[in-house]
Amino acid sequence: MTEKITSGQNKKVKQWRALNTKKGRKATQSYLLESWHLVQEAIKAKHELTAIMGTADQLAEHAAELPANVDTYELTDSIAQTIGDTGTPQGIFATVPLPKDTVGDPSTAEGVWLFLDYVQDPGNIGTMVRTADAAGLTGVVFGKGTASRFLPKVLRSMQGSQFHIQLVEADLHDWISTFTGRHLPVYGTNLDRDAKSYRDVPQLTAGAIVMGNEGNGMASDLQQMTTRNLYIPIKGQAESLNVAVAAGVVMFRLVQ
């Protein structure tokens, strides 16, 4: 059964609006998906949804794909305009519980992982998560200083890849030291005198690739912990590559 909501002062509407903030997400232990693409990806992945909200047109258009066991709310167009974070919302949303375990266990992690050190631009983060998904990585670790994976702009830019691979938030010192202790290669991406071309190291079946901050690169202490730091030779006059572009180049070259 679908409940109709016509007042912008409705308690549920206020809670949904608050999910665009860290405080609101913490208070309700949930976050917001905005757009049919993200809602659909969550449904396909059989991810838990606690509510689906949309305008009459959107709910009717996607009725065949909406799970019957999730509370559904029909919103007026004006209310739908106020819930999301985009300037022109499609008019369909879902709420998702925050994961109970966000840290993960590096001692049992398998496959190849992408580590993000103080990466702050939502677009870059989303592009790297999507590329990690496309390249066949197991997961992405959001290290200290990296923007939250629950920020609306990060959620949108991940385009549903967050439902295909593992995402954790953890201390990269722990993950790097545990991986190297397990004799798994951890390749940093930073130009130092001992760095090697990304083309001159073996491909990975297990291990990690570290991408650093957009302006400053990897933290200096993390640089000292890696198995090897890599660089991408630049043939033209550009000073550097965008971090997400560099991550894509390295991931598709190194992951078997």
C-alpha cells in the first residue's frame, strides 16, 4: 500500500530532507538515494531499502520493478523538489540503512583493492569507484580525509557501483601494513627517486593501489609504507594527470 504525503511539514519529509546532512544520516542511521538509476541499481543488487518515495508519475512508471515489501510514499511534485540534492530532481528516491560494519578486515580481504588517501572531490571519488568496479577490483577503502561515501554528490557520481563492490572506511596505515605483512603488493602512486613506471611492475591478482590527494598526492608516511611507488610517464606538456584519470590508467594496467 502506498501512503500519500501532501504536506511539506510531514515528519517523514523533514527526516528525508535531513539525510543530505551528516547529522541527519547519523540520527536515522540511513542515507538517501536520489534518481531512478540509483534506486534501480540498489533493487537489482537486492540491497535493503527501508522506503521508496516518488511522485505519482515516477511511481507509476517504475511500478513493475518496485519491491512489494518496501514502504512506498507518493509525494507531490513540490515536496519531491525539496528532498533531493540536485537542482532538477527526477522525483524518485529511496532510503537505505547505513551499513553496520564500515571498517572491514584487511587480514582476510581478497583480490585487488583501491585505497584513497585524503581524496576530497566527489566527482573524482565516484569516478574511481566506478572504474574500480569496471576493472574488476574487490573494493575501495576510504582513508582518512577522504570525502564520505554517503555524501549526495559522491553517491550520484558512483552511479550504482557502490552496490557491486565492497566499500569500507578505515585507517590506511592498518590496511597497508596488514597487506604487506601478508606479502601482498601495495603500489603507491607518487613520483619519488625510487618510483617505477606503472608499466614495469607485475600485474596484480591480490594487493592494493593507493591514490592520494588531488593537490598534494599521498601522505609522506604512507609513501614509506608501500611495496613500491609508481608513476605514469607523461609524453606531452601537461604537468600532471587528474587523480581519477591516473587511477583508471593504473587499475586497468595492473589488475589481471
